[in-house]
Amino acid sequence: MKRMISLTAMIAAGTVATTAMALAETDDAKEMAMFSEAQFDIQKALTVALDAMDGKIASIEFGSEDGEAVYEAVAVATDGAMTEILIDVNDGSVIAQGPYTDDDDEKDDDNG
């Protein structure tokens, strides 16, 4: 009886893991499609981020915000304050700019 329960639990866990991997691959495929359609490259986005505020860019990456393709830059000011800058991948405009918190990364990871 214990073997049957263990085998059933393993099969269920494997099914859940496979489904999660398929969903992650689907999200990755959507993000790759958005990236390939971007009209504005990341080097230009870096310049836009540098122009948006005084300081240094700590990171810049392609991502999605509310289903829209964006470059997400994190800038560090001379006083140590961190700012997140969202840049449109199609025209290079700054979509949003505000204080960066660690919650930003966790929220993005949870929402894809």
C-alpha cells in the first residue's frame, strides 16, 4: 500500500513539474518573440537610461511589464538611491521611472 501511495505521489509530482516547465517554456517563447520584434536595441536603451538620471546603471535587461515589452534599467545615484527606469523597446521612450525596491524583481518573477 505504501508503495502505491509513493508511486502515485511521484507521478503527481512529475506531472506538476512537467506542467510548470511547459508553462515556463511558453512564457520564455513569448518573451523571445517580443524580444525579436523589438525596434530599439539594448545599447541605445542604456544611453536613454543614462540620460534619464545622474548616476550609474547597475543593470539593464529585457523583460515585460503588464504584458508589454520593455527594457528595465536600475540606476544608482551618487547618494546611493536606486531608481528603476522602464524603456519602450519600440521607440526608446521612458515609460516610467521611480524608486527601485527588491519587490520589483520578486513581483516580475511571480508574474512572468
